[in-house]
Amino acid sequence: MRRRNFLVAAGAAFLAGCNKVDESRLFGALVDGAENWHRGIHRALGMGRITMAPEYTSADISPFFRGNGTTQVGTPEYNAARDTGFVDWRLAITGLVETPLSLSLDDLRALPQRTQITRHDCVEGWSAIGEWTGPQLSEVLALAGVKSGARFAVFRCADALRSGPYYESCDMDDAMHPQTIIAHLLNGRPLPERNGAPLRMRIERQLGYKHPKYLTGIELVASLDGIGLGKGGYWEDHNGYQWYAGI
């Protein structure tokens, strides 16, 4: 919390002098620079060690973990998959990998599992604590074999918003982090639809919109230029959210 407060205060101080900056190229450059600074500070504070998001006890779990954004996918394909218990659901691992994969839920359950109780912080201002279980993304990527040019992991989803399916991304530092998991259980039970059934990402060092739901694919890429409008995520492209949303 002290680190987050420092970052927020420093960011506010940085922007305080920009009282008359309009939506110009200069403003975009300032925002991009602040985002890169924010990301760099997070990485530097780690000083070469793996920084972990706080974990909690079962006594801290929220009585209800609300959904946000899409809470019902609503497509015939998704409804049919849900009604059969997602037995045919596949997660594609593609892009800059040695061996592309198509994994079933059983394949993912057969991998070593990590369970973590963490706090979900939404950009809208609410938080909830839940217990998440699933394989580490690093384990899945090890099966596929990461090529040397991979710099980002792009997440593809089944839910569609105004301009098409949802998508998000993270850098390889977060992709390989031990708390970055492909969750299939919430509080010991299969994910409800409102929380992303059957699979969602948990990228615990970032805000909630960086934890995409209804996961169908993970693509490793060298650049985000060809992803959506080039800013790396749906909300980043369409609502001006920061790509790096570390907390």
C-alpha cells in the first residue's frame, strides 16, 4: 500500500503542472511517459527479486465476489459449452512458441496447481478477496517452449464488447511471475459465469481489467502493434486506460 500511495502521489505531482494541456500529441506523450515511468519504478523497486502481491487467509475471503464488465457472454457457442460443463473447451497457446498447444480443462487440471488468496482491485474503486486455483502460466508456457523473440503475452477471450472480442496483454515479466495463474476455481468451486467461467487470468500485481475472463487463447508476440488498435488491450484502445496497471 505504501508503494501504491507513493506512485499515486508522485503521478499527481507530475500532472499538477499540466493545468491547461489539451488532448494533444504532447498530452499523449506525457501520459505514455508517466506509464513507462510507473512500470519502471515497479521493476526497479524489485531490485532483481520477485515482488509478490499480498496474500490473505481464508478468514479474509469476501462473502460475495461480484462480477464486473461482462457477466454473461450470451453467445450460442458459449451457452452450449457452459451447458455441457465446458467438456470441449480448449485453450490455444500460439505465437512465438516452439510447440503450439490446444489444452482442455482436464489438461490444465492435470498440471501442478497453485492456490492463492488475493485481493482484486477494480479500477472503479471496489475490492474483493478470493481464493483462486489453477496452473501457473509459466508452467503452460514451459510446455509450449517460449521463443527468444517473445516480449508479450496476449490473452484472447470469448466475450465480445462493442468492437469485437475482449483482449488483454502483459509483458513476459508478469507472464512468468509465480502468482500469474490460469484460474479455473474460485473459492474451491468452478468459476461462475459472472467471474469468467471456465478460465480467467489472474495477474495479481495489476488492476482487475488486466485479468481477462472467458479465456480461449494465449498468444506470445514480439510487439503489440498488431493487437487491436496497438495499445495492448480493449480498454486501453477504446477508453484510454493505461496498459501497465501495476498496484
